[in-house]
Amino acid sequence: MKEIEERPESDPQGQSILEMVLRSGGKPVAVSMAMDALMAGIDTTSNSTAIALYYLSTNEDAQQKVFEEVSKIVPNKTDHLPENYLNSIPYLKACIKESQR
């Protein structure tokens, strides 16, 4: 925010939303908007996760396939996910996409 406040005002089309809000509404409005955006993201993520878990819980075959797929890339409960793990879980990704449909 300090960077934006110290920068000279530029063309409105080149400004980020945060920059426009800071310049027009001030810090309280910008903080409120940032908090709303974070909470909306958390809310959406938790709902999407809950729905995907619900559908997996009602389909034992899919649940088993996901378990086997994840167990291949994380064999021990204490292991961390590898960096490129998204390439190794196509079935889980498909399940999540299907649950959002």
C-alpha cells in the first residue's frame, strides 16, 4: 500500500483494483475489500471441498480409486506432496471437476 501511495497517479486503465480503491476510498475501504475477497475465496473453497468429499463418500468405487491414486504419490502419512503432484492425480482432478458441474 505504501508503494501505491508513493507512486504518482497513473492512467485509471493501468491501475489495479486495489490501487483505484486506495486512491478513491482510502485504506479502510481497501482493507475491507481485501478481507471480503479472502473470505469469499475461503468460503468457495470450503464449499467445493465439502461437495467433492460428499460425492466421494457416496461412491465407494471412486473413493477407492482416489485413495489408490493419492497413495501412490504419498505412500506414508508423514510424507509431503511432491511439487508436481497435480500431474499425478488425474482421477481426483476429474472427480473435483465433476462435483463442481
